Amino acid sequence: MYSTRVQKPGLTRVKIGSGAFVVNEKGEILLERRRDNGMWGLPGGAVLPGETLRETAIREIREETGLDVEITGFLGMYSDPLDGRIVCYPDNGDLAHIIDAIFTAVVVSGELRPSEESYEVRFFSQDSLPDNIVDPGIRPLRDFLDGKRNQVF
């Protein structure tokens, strides 16, 4: 699904997304295993017209995991195409350059459950994360684990 090479740059659209590292009371990180590629990643998605980045992250987390969260901080903006942010959608072959605003958040309420977009959602200990994490999630994950904040790439 992800590619770092764009064959026809003029045909690539830019899309803005928003997501968050959701941490529970044990300090575990919430990840979802997506149906579109079977890999683990952060809950998040596309910004809708009229939404703030913060509102998008909260809405997407609720839709994809069943949890209501409170945003606690800003991790960074991620746009580097070499981090796997050129996405080819398998259903129609469209290419898009994804720019993500990534926040940090804590669980306020709700019951954890996967959406139709996910095989499963669960919390992972920070020292036992899955190996198959989507490419665009790797750099933000490293930054999060290293305690970095307000990163721009």
C-alpha cells in the first residue's frame, strides 16, 4: 500500500490526516491492526472540511476504537515522503501524499472495540510493540518513545 516513489508527481494529491498516541493508565499505547493492509498503526484519519486537527483525532479515535479521549499534547507534523507518506490506495490506485498531525491523548471513557476498518485494536506495553507497524507510523513512534514533542518533518 505504501510507496516512497511517485511515478507521476503531478497526479499525486496532498491529504491532511490527524491521529494520536493514546495511552492508558498503565502507560500502554493503543494501536489498531488495519483491514486494508493487516499492519498495526495509530488510530486516525482524514481531516473533514470544517474540522480542526484536534477534532479529527478525537473523532477518528472514537470511530475506530470506541474510546473517547482527551488530547494532552502535540507530538508533531509528519510529511516526509521518504517515511512512507506516499500512499497508493489499493481500491482505485490513487496516489496521495499524506501529511499527519500527531497528538498525544489519554482515555476518558468508552469501551475498546474494533471498527469495520480494523481487525483488532489493543493496548501494547511500550517494550513489547508489534513488529509489523505501517511505515508512516515508525518515525512518530520513535519520537513518542524518545519523549520528543513538537517535531516537524
